[in-house]
Amino acid sequence: MDHWRLTLFNKATQKQMTLTYSQGYGFNGQRPNVERIIETLKNDSYMASMDYQDFLNETNLENSSLSRKRYAAIFRQTEGLKRITEE
């Protein structure tokens, strides 16, 4: 699995955030493109709007510590995006 450390910067608000972006297996170090990153962040934001049980149902994950960590990470990431986009 390829993991990338990204920094998003909003010129309008002068705010930034850093996140880890994982694009899965098979990319062999190929850099992620902006369109894929934005689409993933949109999907993650949608997931963060759900309660935990709906998140599990939507992703077909079982209730586990790893699932709770994933949900918490998506929620934190979405809060960070809100912070850098709010004026």
C-alpha cells in the first residue's frame, strides 16, 4: 500500500493541514493526482457525516478497534478540512 504525506494549503484563508493519504495496492510508488485526492476527501467527508453504526454498514466493516480508529481518523480529517476552508 502506498502512503503519502500531504499538506493542503488554502491561499484564501492562509491555513493549512497535513494528512496521510493512502491510495491502496498496485500503484507502486506512483504519485497520487489531485483529482483522486479531492474525490477521496469528498467521500471521506460524507462518511464522517454518518454515525459509527452507519459507517460500519456503508463500508461493510465489522465493529473492531481498527474500524473505530478509521472512523476517528476520517472524522478528524474532515474537521481539519472544515478548519482550513472556513474564513
